Amino acid sequence: MIADNIHDRGWQITLNEFVIMLTTISQRVQSDIAMKFHHDVAGIVKFDSPQSRAHFLYFSRLLFLEFFCEAQQVLERIQKRMVYDEKEFLPQVRLQATGKGGQYMVYKQGADPRDGDGLGYTASLWSKGDCVLVCPSDGGEAMEAEVVTTAPFTIKLLTISSQAVRDFSATTYDIFKLGNRVAYKRQVLALQAVATPSIASGKNSKNFAMDSSLQRALLLGMEEGEQHIEQQYVANTCKEPAFDRFRCESVERMARATAQREGLNASQIDAMVAAGTRRLTLIQSPPGTGKTTVALQVIRIWLQSGVRPILAAADSNTAVDNLVEGLARLGVRVVRAGRAENVRPELQQFTLDFGSMSNMGYRVSKEQEYERQMSELRRADVICATCSGAGSETLERLKFPGVIVDEA
């Protein structure tokens, strides 16, 4: 209805306003209603070009559908009380107003909220940005909220005005983790970056302009009749040299020598040379044919040629762990970004949390912990993360002259 009224008046909204709508809509909206909302509002959004419109709307619709299907499954589990894991469910907790509008400290019954650790070890299983559903234990209206901090465990009720402070201390609540809005939001913002030549990224970062060649390669083919142009343009982009001629020749010699020493076959050697000397390379082959092996050797060649730091990403935590393990064997200074509980136990030493003073029982400020993490990241030769984790505000503050995506 709102979209119809805006359309009838001849008004339009910006892409940024549309993105805000897509990333803040309640997870309790039925998926069919959500999809109709996306369709109706999409018609009044102003884009820079027909290609950027087609690209953003096509992929954001798929993300929107996936997000609400996941949210609906989570809500069904909550309704049936099929959630028992402490990573997803906090039973019989209380809320204490922090004095900031809409923000409340969460603590177990019998605990003193002034201690600042009202949930004990359980808080470490949750993360800042997690979306939660706060339900009165004895029934009543549920409220959506977002985790603000985990030590102390604090949430911000999204249905309460930022200026309002209400007393909820007389009631106990069950808190359920909802769908992963953090990963979904990062994906939508990535689509926005492709569709918009220059956008603000991160809370405190400067504007950045997406590489125009890569942007064009992504957007070509979204309009009818552009497929043949897309094929030629992407092929030419892939052929662009990464360095000057002399440096490319030096990198190629290193790549061939390394590949032969490691016993790689002819196709793997060609892939290494291409990835080491070209600006953009896609290596495609069936499972089990050595793509990750080639990826590790490409990273080694990049480091030998002075390319650092390198971002090594993959879609799954398992694939990222495989990269970390391989790089560690090569003696590369590697840091594993992301939540420590998603990392294999033998690789915990490479995580950002491993050297945390707070994990050793010391009290440190948020600023001290942030500086420690940034120092670890700046010293690293390679930073490994999931594709979603690579969109975190922390990593967005770093510049990577080399990026490799495994299992793309």
C-alpha cells in the first residue's frame, strides 16, 4: 500500500533507502507477504542503470526469499519448543534496564546483574549482532531484539523507541536466536556496492569506489542481447596483467619452478601461472583434482612476489579451515578470522580470539581488545575468513592487494 501511494504520486526512493528496508524488516513477516513487499517496493527504487537494477533486484530477491524461508523454519521450531541448545536458547532469564533507551542487560535468575557476567560461559556462545526473539516465559507478546554486547550480555529491543525505558524486571523471559541477519545484511550490502559506483562502507570508513572493470564484468549480461559482449569483456579482463611485463615474467618463472618442485601436473602449472600473473583468474575443475592445492601455491607465489596481505576466503567454515591448515604447513603467517567455535580445535591457535587477554582471566577494555586484534591482522601475511566473514567491519578496514576465493 505504501509503495502504491508513493508510485501514484510519482515519487521514488533511493537504493540506500531500499536496502535499509530489506535489512531491517521483521523476521516474523510471512515469506509470501515479504516477497510481495519486495516486488512492490522494487518498482519505485531509483537505480543508476538498467543493468544495476536487473542485477540488484534479481539477486536480492533470491537472498530475501532464502532469508525468510530460514526465518520461518526457525520460528516454527520456536513455536514447537524444539530449541534446547544454549547456542540458540536462553531459558528463564531476566532483563535489567541499562539506562540507554531500548537496551537491557540479560542475566540468569539469582545472578546479580551488576557483576557484568550474568550469563557466565553461555554468553561466549552468542555474538554481537545476533537477532533474537524475547518471549515472556508465561506467555504474552514476543519482542524482537539484537545482541549489542556479550560481556555483559546486552540486547536492544527493536520494538522499543530509542528514547523509551520500560521496566521488564518483574517477568522472566525465554530468548531464542532467530535467523542470521548479519550474513544476510552483508550480502545485500555487497549487492549494493556492485550496483552503486561509490558507497559508504563501514561505520567509520571512507567512501570507496568499486573497481569499474569488475563492476562492468558483473553487470554485463543482465540485459537481453548483452551475452556476447559479456563473454568478450570478461575474457579481456581476465587477460589483463597483474604487474608490469618484467615482474610478470619473474612471477611466471617462480610459479613454474614451484609447481615442478611440488609435483603439480601440466594443467595445475598453467593455472598457477595464470593466477600469479593475471589480474583475474577463474580455475574450474571437478572435485578432488587439486584446486585447493593450487590455491595454496598461488598464495605462496604472491607472497614471494611482495603481494601482502592476502585475503583467502571460502563459502564454508570447513573450506576455510582447510586453507588455514595448508598455509600453516607452508610456514605462512596466517590468521583465522571469525567465531572461534566454528573453527576446528587444532586450528584455534590461529584465531583472533586465541591471544585474547580476557580469555586468560584479565580485564581489558573494548579499545584494548580491538587494538590487539588489529595488530594481529596487520602482522599477518594471509587472513582467512568465510565469504560472509570477509564483510565484517574489522576486515573492511584493511586493504588486500590479493584475494583468493576457494570453492567459489
